[in-house]
Amino acid sequence: MGARCVMVLGTTSGAGKSWLATALCRWYARQGLRVAPFKAQNMSNNARVVPARTDADHGGEIGSAQYFQAQAARAVPDVRMNPLLLKPERDTASQVILMGEVHEALTRTPWRERSATVWPRIAEAFDSLAADHDVVVLEGAGSPAEINLMASDIVNLRMARHADARCLLVTDIDRGGAFAHLYGTWALMPAADRARLAGFVLNRFRGDAALLAPGPEQLQGLTGVPTVATLPMWWQHGLPEEDGVFDDRPSGDRAAGGLTVAVVAYPRISNLDEFQPLKKVPGLRLVWARTPQALAGADWIVLPGSKATASDLAWLRAQGLDRAIAAHASAGGRVLGICGGLQMLGEALVDPHGIDGNAPGLGLLPLVTVFAREKTVRLRRTRFEAVSGPWSALAQVPLAGYEIHHGQTGVHPQLAAQGRAVLPDGLGWQNTAGNVLGLYLHGLFEDAGVVRALFGAQVPTLDATFDGLADYIDRHFAPGVLAGLIDP
């Protein structure tokens, strides 16, 4: 018998599909089953590097959501779990990652024409994954009722049919209109696909659940589909958000002697999920900054990764954030740049191949970045060298992380005396004053040794977070539903 398949569909983007799929992965894994996640097509600038599974593949990038879902499932992440990844570079174009690698021809192919090319690879990846596991938890994208896209659908209903999946349809009740969203989605689905819906899920509910009546009963009367769970709002569940900065409220209360860390949230921010552990550090306040005023009072300013470094640097200047960052650094405040943020901290961005764009940098590190055609995508284990000044706690600390970048960065020959390398192989630099640090490695705050060195703290592990998610759905789903979804 092949893998039994459960699929999480949503009435909208941001309804809670990724969160629920992650919880289901851990719930089924705790039943002693071999579980794998799967999302045929993901659109996100939050990506992770996964190793090669066999000599025939090369590993590469998958969406962060499927990476975390694999960890929740206690499975080794691999490219089959997210065969197609779209990384937005601007409002009308995305870089296409197929089976972990950049695919230039597909990047240039119009949206609707891609499906015929990519569907065989997607189906092959899923079939291979299903053959290796007892349960596959699939995640849809956006809504299955996008009638303008149904003819070229490869991620929602077509995938549900191929997997013969039993489906849950989740909606964000906090936005309002939840019953209309559920009914409208059901009504626009073909009748054969409606039959796959095993239950509706109301997510992010606040208030007295008794006030929902008689809505769920009336909805079941109209559709034949029961509401199988009402999930209360849970802001601090601990799982990184998949896209954007969903919860951009400042997190934590700055304790006496504690820190305020401001992360600049530019439009094409990438890999923001790596900052999730900072929300758990005692006494640390995390702020997402889009204006100079949001940087006021920050102890650290962090320039995160970017999928469009030159464009985000231009945005940063337009907001006046460049002057605020320069003033902070000049006063001795700590500045950290990661990947695209490191590139911004240098003297210049040089783009001979039209990959990202030319631009002057912020001039806080003596570096020049040249964008190359080939993308660097790899896992790394390394160790900090002689880090000095405000970041000296990192000296000789081991670090595990990952690289995803087109830029190749080196020291400006006329400015070499203004900085030093702090990681081997060009992975990290520091200015001579010691307060500005740039790293190519993502994952700094996900490394327990680094967190202990910087904050003297130990934060809850992701594994504990996954168990908490599984416990949560176990409490709030109707009895027997979760097990019934995978009954033969």
C-alpha cells in the first residue's frame, strides 16, 4: 500500500496552512509513522539548503516551511519535498528553483506555460517520496478556488487528485468573513474535489467559541463538510513565519541591562525566519524597522538577507535608513549584516551580468561584491577566528550555517587596513573598530553555541516547538479526526 496522504488547503494565503501542516507532521510522526511533508510549488524568499540525497542529485534549496516540516516529521529534508520554489525578485518576476537548483529557462518562461514543463518533475518527486514513507502531509498554496488559475494548477487540486489526499480547508477567522470564505471556496471547487474535503478548520479564533453557533452547523448543512477544529489565536507558538513579517509587533520587554535588536525589514527581505530564536532570548526586545525612528534606541542594527540587494539598498536610502545606520555605527553601536546585508555594508555592488544591479554600498566595511552567474548554495561548518571589540564573545566559537548567494565578496585592495577577516574562506569580516560585523552564513542565531556566547542564554529548541504544535492540535481537533484522516 502506498503512503496515506493528508492535504492542508487554505481559503487564502496566510490562513495557516504551513503552521497546520507542520503540526500534523509531528502529530503523525509521534504515532511511530514515517512521515514526509510535500509542497509542489512554494513562493517564498525564505529558503534553506538541504544536502544531496543520492549521487544523482545535488541537494540545493527548498522553502523554509518544508524544511521545518521535515524536521517536525523527524525526516531528513530533501529537494523532493518542495520540487518547485519561486523566489520573488520584484513584483512581476521570480527566480525559479527546480529540484533545488536555479532553472534559467523556466525563470524566463511565462507563469501559465510552466506547468506543462514542471508537472512531470513534480509528480515524479512526490511519487518517490510517497514510496519511502507511510504518510505524506501535503500543503497547498494560496486557495484552491482561484478559478483563473485552475487550468494550470499544479499545487492544489491537481496535486490532491494525484496523491488521492484527504483534505482539510483552513481559514483565518481573525480576518472576518470566515464562513463566507469556506463556503465560497467549497462552491468554486469541482464536485469531485469537494468530496475530498474531510473538514473545515477555523484558525486564529479570539473570544467565546459558543458565539460561533449556529455557523458551523449551518455550514455543514450547506456543504456536508463538518468543522473539525477551532484553533484559538496563539501568537507565540514559536514556529517561524513562512512569508513576510506576519507578526511585526516588537517582541519581548527590554529588561534592565537587556538588548533591543532592530532588524531592517526591507521589501525583499529573505531568510527572516533565522531571527525567530531572538524572540525567545530573555530580556531581549526584537524590533522590525522600516523607518529611522524605529531604529532609535536600538543596541544592535541587523541588515538581513535580501533577494534583491541593490533594490533593497535603494529603498533603504529612500527611507533615510542609511544615515541612521551610519550614525549608529559612528557612535560605536553594533551593526550586523548577513548575506545581502553584508553586501550592503561594503563599498560597492558590481553586477556585470545583470543579476542584481550596481550600487554604491554603505561604506561600513572595506568590501566589494561582484555578482556572479552561478549561485553559491551550500551547508557550512566553520569557526570564528580572532573576533575583537563588541563582538569578541564570538572568538573561537564554532558555527554551523548555510550559504545562498550570487555575490562573491572580497576586500577592496586600497582599503584592506580598515577591516579583517573573522571567518575563513571569505565568510565573514569586521571593521577595525570592531563594532560592524558582516557574515555570509545564515543561521547564526539558530546555533545554540552562538546564542550562549552572545546572550548567555539557552532558548527553547525547535523540537520542543514541534511537540507543542502537535499537542495543540491534539487538544483542539475533534476526537478521532486526525487518526481518521489516514485510516485506509
